[in-house]
Amino acid sequence: MNPPRAGLSQETQWAYPKALSLKGIGLFCLIIAILLVTGRNVEMGRMVQLTASAVSVTATGQGESQVAQGLSKIGTSLWPLQISETTEVGRIEGFDRARLPWLAHIETRTKQTQTLNPDTLQMDSVSETAEYLVEPLGYLRHVAVKLVETLEIALWGTVIAILISLPLAFFSASNMAPNRLIYTVARSIVSFLRAIPELVSALFLVLAYGFGPIAGVLALALHAAGFLGKFYAEDIENADTKPQEALTAVGANRIKVLRFAILPQVMPQYIAYTLYVLDRNFRMATVIGLVGAGGIGQELKGRFDMYNYHHVATILVGIFCTVFVIDQLSARLRRRLF
């Protein structure tokens, strides 16, 4: 080691850290071993092989690839997007010709159907004429309504999560909890809520509340409460102790210390966490809808089960556009607040 420079003591002299050490090399080897074992279990080698084959077939146009064929089939099935909606007039209850939806019109169509002739016992082709209500933007409007419902589910799931997580965060913080028992119980509740995925809780809540948005709101709220409770509590514990000690010295109780010494420090992080949870809740609301918890996910599953892939593509584009708008609004809000 070089001798210490003039004016610097031995204790304050800084030295370059070692690039490699036995401990670092051992940890690196352990990580590589874990990745190799787990990669074999989840077929990472096969994934690389199939992906490389798909890239090669796409680039050269020669050979066959399971992945390339599957992706090509998906792409052709999803296009074009379904925008309009056509419904037979006879199936619309309470149909009023004088009050058609915006841009809608009625068309008369003739279609050929096969019926059994009782005399000849042969299938005969019969022409049938029916009236249809054609809405050029009908399905797009339907998707927009479902996306708004999904946003409402995410919003209320976030609001309820905040109401649940705030008291849990207070009692889960070691510097705020009245005693060790309450701290342990609160931490256990936070961990329990965070450990249950939204999809699992939605399955049980659908059984309790039935199909619809109620199950979705509660499923999102419970899981998000565990997430927010953990991070709210950790920010309370990591807040600067000097303002807290000053207020405690003049006789302030825990509530006043939290209000005047801790919340001003942690509020920016709280807002950032809450905006992230709102964004995440919208994305998860589309997933829990697959089990009947309302929103656009329920429509997505229904169309997918009926092989209406053009409708599925419209839903996916709508979800992407909504997530993009929410992300932009959240970024602008964070810039204004901070």
C-alpha cells in the first residue's frame, strides 16, 4: 500500500477496493450453479433452442419452426381489429327504430340455411331474410365502457387499500407500535395480505359475492394493502429521527410525532407508491376479470373462449392505450408534486 499522504491520517485514508476476492468469487460461483440447476428445471435450454430456430427461419425463410408458425398464426388471427358490431334486430329486446344508436343503421340481409325436408328426408337450402342493426363503432364503444369499469375497479381497490394499509403501517413500524405483540400481529397481517395473489383471492371472493366488480375491488384492495402497508411502515422506520426526538422531548405523543415529524418526510414516497399501485391495479384488474371479477378481463375471456380473436385484438389494443395514458398522467403528476 502507498504511504499516506501528508495531512491525512491513517484512519481517513481511502484505498481502492479489491476487484475480486475469495468471498466474491465463491458467491459468483454459487449464483451460477443455482442458475444452471434451476434453468434446467424450467427448460431454459429448450427455450433458447426454439427461439434461435424461429429467428433463423424468419431471417432466411427456410425450414420450419414451431414458434414461428405459432406466432404467425396468432398474428393472422388477431388482424384486423374488430370495430363494428352487428346484431339481429329480432334479438334486441325493446328495439326502437326511431331511436337508433349514434351512427347506427339497419340493414336487410339474406342468408342461406340448411333445413331437413320431412318429405324427402334431404337437407334443402332455404333463403331467410332478416334485419340487422349495424353499429360502425359499436364494439369499440363496448370495449371503452368495459375499460372505464376496469379503471373504476382499480381506483376503488386502491382507495380501500390505502384505508386498510395506513393503520397497519402505523402498527407495523417498530418505532410507532405500542408494544411488541401489536407490532408482530400487524406485520403478520401485512405479510398474509401480500402473500395471497389477487387471482387466488378473486376466485374465493367470486364465490362469496358472485360475478361482478365487487370481487375484483376487494381482491385488488387486499393484496395492495399488504404491499402498501409494508412500504409505508419501512419509510416510517427509516425517517430521520432528529425531528422525532425534538417533538418527543417537548411532550408530543406518537400521533403528533407521526403527523409533524414523519409524514412530511415520507409523503413524496407515499404518493409515488400509491400511483404505482393504481397503475398496477388496473393491469391486474384485467387479469382477475378472467375469473369473473368484472371489467375488461371478463369480456376478454368470453371472446377468447368463443375464438373471436379479432375482438381479442381490439381489447388488447385498448388495454395498451389505457395503460400508456395512465403512465403518462402519473409521470406528469409526480413531476408537479416533486
